[in-house]
Amino acid sequence: MALILNIDTSTDICSVAIAREGKVIALKENNEGFNHSTLLGVYVDDLLKENSLTANDLDAVAVSMGPGSYTGLRIGVSLAKGICFGAGKPLIAVSTLEALANVIAAGKSEEGYYCPMIDARRMEVYTAVFDREGIAVRDIHAEVIEEGAFADLLDGHKMFFFGNGSDKVKEVIRHPNAEFIPGVETSAANMTLLAERKFEAGDFEDVAYFEPFYLKDFVATVPKRKVL
């Protein structure tokens, strides 16, 4: 009967949910761009107050561990660790891609492979492939999508593609076994069942040393023009 605060800042969506026994009881999120540093702490405070809770009432804090936005992940993990340190609560890390796949697979009755995609740069995505039971068929990796991508899997299986990286590749992946599911976004609400399972299994992170799963190194951009 765990009460878990779930945080997802892995993409441009800032999302916070409180779940009891894996079921969402409160949710706040914003999809209007990268305002995570401004919104995240406010959302956490508001959700706790609106539900007459404090951090001490929580059993754990779960955070989306990536892959995804370097800056977004750092913001989410930093706040999650801060709450855990302050309240003495365990930290749970949930794979961003696994959470996306889990919520889609739960709503499907047909067998197939589930391929969540998070937008990276140009035609590159962060992706993985899972079966309907959540077992990884292809591990998490960064992939540049070209013609013939996933052909070895598509030739023998129905595959569902979704996530904010899938829209830009559907003109490239034209196999008849490929089905694209629109409108699937990252959300703290997607994390709750996986977080509950990890809590029950005692699968916690070291709060002091845990780092997000960036997958790729941070690349800083340099302004094209100098501004005086």
C-alpha cells in the first residue's frame, strides 16, 4: 500500500503524480515547453498540499531516469534526491522508455512488439523494443532511423511505434507490420505501476550516488552571434 510521488521531466513535459498502490490519485503536468526549473517544485508542493500530505507521509519518490533531455533529467533527479534526503525516503528510478511501453501494452489485447521513441536530434531517437510482457527484445539505445530500420523484427512481428520521436520516422518505416500510435507522451502517470513494483521488490537507488541515464553526453551549443 505504498504512497509514491512520481516525477517525470525527461522531455519537454513537466509532470508530477501521486499514486497509491500504483493508482494515480493526483496529477499535475505542463506541456508548454521547458519550464521545469520553474514549475517542478511548485507542482510538488501544490500536489502535497492539495492532498493534505507532506513529504514525510510518502513511502518513496520515483523519478524518470531517462533517456531524454539532459537538462530535464538533471532537474527531476535533483529534486527527487533532495526530497529523499530531507524526508529519509527511498528513491526509485523508472526507465522512461519502459514506462511508455508499459502503458501502451496494458491497453492492447494483441501480441506484438512495442517500440517507444523519444526525440533526439535530426533523425535520431532514443528507443528500445519490448514484448507485451515488458521484456526487452532490444535494449535501450540511440538510433538514427534510416530506410529498413527494424526490418529484422518487422518481418516476423507486428510492431507498435509511439512517443514524441515516432512522428518524424513514420515516413521512413513503411513496413506493413508497423503501426504508429499518435499522441503518446511522457507522463508521471505512466510510471506508477512500475514504481509500485520496484517498491514492493525493494529495488531502490543509492540517493547519494544515483545519476540519470543520459545515454549520450551533454552537447553545449554555441551562439552564432555575440550579443553585447
